[in-house]
Amino acid sequence: AMKHLSKVPEPPSRLRPEVPRDLDFVVMRALAKSPDERYQSADEMDADLARVARGVSVSPETEEAATAIIARPITAATVLAPPATPHLPPPVYYDYDEPPERRRPFWPWLLALGLLVLAGFAGWLAYNQIQKQLNASKPVTVGDYTKIRESAARAAILNAGLKPEIKRQPSTAQPPTFVFDQAPSAGNKIDKGNAVTIFVSTGPAKVVVPDVRGKSATDAAAAIASAGLRPDVHEVNSAKDVNTVVAQAPKPGVKVVKGSKVRINVSKGPPTIGVPPVVGLPFAQASSELQAKGFAVKRNDQDSNEAAGIVLSQDPGGNTLAPEGSTITLAVSKGPKTTQVPDVTSIDEQTATTTLQQSGFKVKVVRQQVADPSQNNVVLDESPPPNSQAKPGTTVTIYVGHFGGQTTSTTTTGP
């Protein structure tokens, strides 16, 4: 008990170095031996503890009193030596009752112990509060959250005392749902509670396929390229105009990965096939053969010495190549032209024959017996009759008078 009353207590920081010096001042003043040095009220002590909790210095009175207490040397309790007594003769014993020993009151010890416990508890509370504040304001190192799934990155950020902000964007750097970037980057130090932005991949960027059907190959390729896609041109046979897009894949309006191919089929016209030769054939036969090959037939009638209905020419020509479904033009004879038969009656045979031949006819001479000498060698009649129409090359029969002989016939060819 004497040691407790006389020995100066040690500051808490000697047992726990992390205890702030201002908290040492509060404890040392609270445990001061002299009442004058101790706190005069609980409010005064509470005010100093509040200052320590806020991280500011204690009051000057507390600092002065605590510094003085700590600076005192630690001394043991003073024990008075009994005074030397002279040698006396043995005392005479008298048997009488001595007064009872007076005991010291126990409550001061309890009060001191209570104050000590209270001061220790208050110091412990203040220390914990200060540690919490220090930990709350301590910077945190940002981790590397890339190349992991969004859920794992979010949990790691929260465990570090930071706030996750998630942005989802197209990217080919990582598969969908994986983090491909972050801000701030790994290794930076930021205060707790600050935000860390992670960028989560939604996969490659996608674009809408444009509709290029019916466009020229050049315009279609330009439209596909401007959409961030690659044109893949294929020429195909088609009845559409040459160099026109007749089909595409994928279909218009579909979303595909940027940079994908878009196939376009471009017409190079119908397929070509061999044209059969039909010149010299009757039109009906020629037309049937051409149509069987997939061609259309156009007829042009023309004057000709050939028989009517005979094919005179064709375009395209026989044994050439032409697109299937194209038109073959046939020139068809209308037959020979007709010519007026000259009137050669009453003229001599030679003149009549020459006249008929110059008109394109053949001549047949039939001689008839006549009684009149003036009709000798004179054309009496003709067939077909004079001034009628006949086709060139027709044989005209002339009847020539012959005096003094019998009827004979002679054929003279025409021109």
C-alpha cells in the first residue's frame, strides 16, 4: 500500500508504444498522487479525451501537470528507522488491557482503484477511436482487377474499402463479362471510399448490315465499307442488268461483328449457250429449234426470190454464244415478187421473146398454122395473158403464127 501511494505510475506508451503522447498526459494527470495535480472535475477530463479523439493537443494545464509527474524520479516508500533506546532495566509487567489498534478506512483504496480502472478504460476507448480514424484515413493501394470476371473484380474492390463503378463497353481485348481496363491503374494509392472504375467487355462491337440490293457493285461495296464491314463480291448469272447486286448475305438489318464479310452477288447477265444454225429452214422449224434452246424468236419478213417462209438469215448467227433467254432475229422470205406480164401479141417472135426475158420471165414458143401469110412469125397470143401479174421466172407461153407448116412448140429459157 505504501508503494502505491508513493511510486509514480508509468505512462501507458511504455507498454504500448502506439499510444499517443497526449493520451499519456491524460492518464498521468488522472493518476496524479496530489489532488491538486489531478483533474478537478469529470468534465475537464472528458474534454481532454475528446481533444485526443479529434487528434488535437490536450489543455496546457494537463500537459504541464503530466510532464511534471513523468519527470519525477521513481522513489521507494520512506521507512523511518526507530530511534536508539538506552539500555534500561527490564520493565515491570503490569497486567492491564491495552487500547485496541485503530484501523485505517478502506474506501480510499477502492476509490483509487476505481479511478485507475476508469482512466484505463477511457484511455482504451480513446485509443481505439484514434486507431479507427487513422485506419479510415489511411490510403489504400489499388489492386489489379483486369482479366477477371466482373463479379470477382467488384468483390475485390469492396473488400479493399473502395467503391466500384462499372462501365460495359465492346472490346476484343477480353471475353464478355471480363474486365479489360480500370481507372486508376493498379499500384496507385487512393483514400478509402474513393471510386475505382472497371471497364467490362461486352464482346466485339457489332454493326447493322446495310441493304445494298439493286445497287451497282461499286456503290454497294462503298456502303458496306462505310458500315465497318468487308464486301465479298461474287459474279453470278442473272436476268438482272449486268453489274447489279441481286442478293446479299447476311440479310439487311442484321447485327454482325464489326469487320465481318458481307457477300454480294453481282449479275454478269444470263448464262450463254450455243445458237443453233437455222438459215435455209422453214420458219416454223427454225423457231421450234431456237425456243427449245431457251431463246426467244423475232421474225422479220423480207422480199426474196426464195420460197415464202424460208429463213434467209439470223442474228446472232449460228454456232455462236448468246445469253439464255435472249432474242434471235430471223429474216424470212416473203416469196418472189410478182411482175406484170408484157403484152407481146402482134409482134414478131424474136422481139416478143427478148421483151419477156428482160422482164424476168421464161419463154415457151408454140407455133400455129395460119392461112394468112401476114401472120407468119407473129405472136398471136400469150399465157399468162398480157398485163397480168406473175412471179419472175414464170414461163410465159407465146403462140406464134406459121404459114405453110404444122403446129410445133419450142421452149426458150429466160434470163
